[in-house]
Amino acid sequence: MATEPASPRRGAQPSPGGVLGWLLRAPVHLYRAGLGWLLGHRFLLLVHRGRRSGRRYETVLEVVRYDAASRESVVVAGWGRRTGWLHNVDAGRAVEVRTARQRFVPAIRHLPTDEAVEVVAGYERANRFIAPIVRGVLSRLVGWRYDGSPAGRRRLVEQLPLLGFRPRERSSPG
């Protein structure tokens, strides 16, 4: 779920307005107030620069898997390959990630299909009580009925990329 401001780009998804827009932007305000830790590892704030404009963006994303050992947070590009923050990240414009009490310059990786399928399956298992809602939202995002089957998951992750954000390794001196 992203709260990136709407832009006049062709094919860009507009940000919702009204109460829904306010609710979707609320996590950004928590992070700005230094209260992002209240959201734990359930969400992250991605700070990135526009690849053409250089403008600074703050986008809150839902974390579908967090690995404490590697400190990697995995997110879904909900608008698929048209996702604005995805283009900026792929252009090397990610500045910072904030999640729980962590703040770091991210190393980013696109998950391979098989791993992405497993991540989605794990997310569905962990959220089985809201699975019908999740499937409904995913169905709207991809434009076809997502049923949670293995074939459906594979088709889903081919359409909606999953990315991992973890702290960038520091190079050792010498």
C-alpha cells in the first residue's frame, strides 16, 4: 500500500482522496513524527528520489515478510511494473528505509519467482482470517480473480514484483 503523491505521469495511479486518502497517508505522518516504531515491522517507509525530477518521496509499504536475521523486509509493488517507487528504486534512487526502530540505506533485490511465490503463500498462511479480503484486493490490483492457488500465486508474482530491502553492507577498510 503506497501513499506516494499523485503525479501527472501517463498511466500513474492517482492517490485516493477523502477519508481513505487520509487513512492511507496516516503512516507517513507517524514516521515523520518519529513514531514509525509503533508500526513495527508490519510497514516500512521508503524514502526515494524521482528519477527525472529529483523530488523527494516518502512511500509507506506493507511488509509481507520480515527476516530478523538478515533484517530484510519484503514488499509487493502493488501497481505492478507501473509502480512509481519501483521505477525510482530500479534507477538507484532509494535513499533510506525506516522500519520499526531501524533506519538504513537499503540494498535492494528483486525476489526470484519461486521465492516470491513462497513469500506470498507464507503471508496468506499468517493472515488466513483476512485471506478473502487480501484476495479481493489482489484481484483488483491484477485485474483478474486471484484464488490463492499455486498457479494463481505464480501468475500473481509475475505481475506484481516482490522486492527485499535490507541494510546495505558496509565495505571494510583496506
